[in-house]
Amino acid sequence: AGGVGVTPFRSMLRDARSRNLVISATLLHVAREEYLYTEELKGLTDEYLTIRRPLLVETLASVAFAHPDAHYYIAGSANFVETVASELSNRGVSKVESDEFKGLIEE
């Protein structure tokens, strides 16, 4: 999740919990300043990672190595989505869906 792109993840995770779905979820949240919903998301995921943009490629490599067959969902700015999708593809990850989530900023 890139910045406010974490919002759809929060909704999906809350829905899974309310329906008692058993899922394994690792959430990688990349932000410049603050991480929205941190405490709530820690309780909804198996692993919640908060990083700054300079650590994105390195952290994605680690997550992709640990979970190569997982289903990945990317939400954030167009540039963020493109970068993450490319990095995952470079690491052989094929189950990827994405959504540009612009938040309050119009491009």
C-alpha cells in the first residue's frame, strides 16, 4: 500500500474478519510521513510492515522471496503501482492485481 492507498486494504481486512474468513495477510505500507490505521492493521494482519520509499525495492524482494505464490494487491499512486508491479514481476510473482488510489490529490 502506498500512502492513503492503505484504505482499501483496511476495508478488505475488516471485511474478512467480520465474515470470519481465515486468511494469511502481510501488509507492506509505504508512506512519507504517517501510517494510517497502524494499530488496527497490526491486529488484522499476520505481519504489518511500515517503511519509507527508499527501502521499497529491498523490502519487496524479501517479501516476494518469503511468499512467492501469494496473491499480491497493490494500491497507491500510478507511479507506485507501476514500480511495485514491475519489482514483483522481476521476482517471478504472477498473481498481482492493482488499483491506482489517488486519495485527495488529483493528477
